[in-house]
Amino acid sequence: MHPKIIAKVGDITKENVCAIINAANRSLMGGGGVDGAIHQAGGSAIREACQKIRQMQYPEGLPTGKAVATTAGEMPSKYVIHTVGPIYHQCGQECTVLLASCYTNSLQTAVALGCKEISFPAISTGIYGYPKEKAAFIAYHAVKDFLAATNQELKVNFVFHNSHDKELFEKTVF
């Protein structure tokens, strides 16, 4: 595994890093899974920031693969970078590109914010139905390729809710 990429089990809302990435929905107004947990842990500041983004930048909702940053509110991280993953049974041949762009655009946003350490969840593998092994391969290679191409001093954590998903990720990328 790449020396700047770490896989671990934990609660992404408790990560003390520059930015955590939110597997958001298009509305940016919270939802289930990681998205709901981040909105709940961060408090009203995140919702207010997301409402401004919807009013000013993305009135129709954040497009799949794009990324935007807000405050992290009451969480230990400084920022939340919201990205919308693809819905697996709806994205067809674009699935791989869309999922990779979630990671790449989130990384670009983190670099623009001056981050040195960030934490990702497994984007699109919950209710959006992306097969975990395929998603792990795409996520790891998107991050590894970004770090190699940009030579950024950035530590990237993949935070999994349970040890089974962490082990699946590690098995897939080795």
C-alpha cells in the first residue's frame, strides 16, 4: 500500500484531520449513512453552508463527481468536503469515471484548502449500491495516482465503519 494512504476502522465524524469527505446526496441537505452522521455531528453550521452553496452555486444540486467544501461545524476537523457518488445501477459505463472523480475532485479541493491530512469514507458503497471491491480498487488507485501526479504532501485515511470493510479494502488493493 502507498505510504501516505492509511486504512482504518473508526467514526469519520471524530477524525481530527483538516478535512473529512462526505458521501453526500445531490441536495447537500443530509440523508442517511455517512451523510446523515456528518450533518448530525457537525450541527446547523453545515446545513447553513450547504444551503448557501445550493443558492449560489448549485441550485439544482451538486452534480455527481463534483466536490465542495464547508465548515465542519462542531466536529474536530476543520472542513467537510462534500461529494456525490454515482448510483451504481444508474451510471452504466460512466460509473468508474464518476467514482474516481469524487476522489480526485475531493483531493483537489483539500489541496486548495491547504490540507495535509484528510479522511474518506467508502463513497457509493452503501445505499448507492457500488460493489465494495470495485469501489475499493477505484478509490485506492484514484488517490494513489493523484498523489503521484501532484507530489502533494498529503496523508489520506480511508475510514471504515467495521473491520470487515477495512480488510476487504486492504485485500482488494494489495
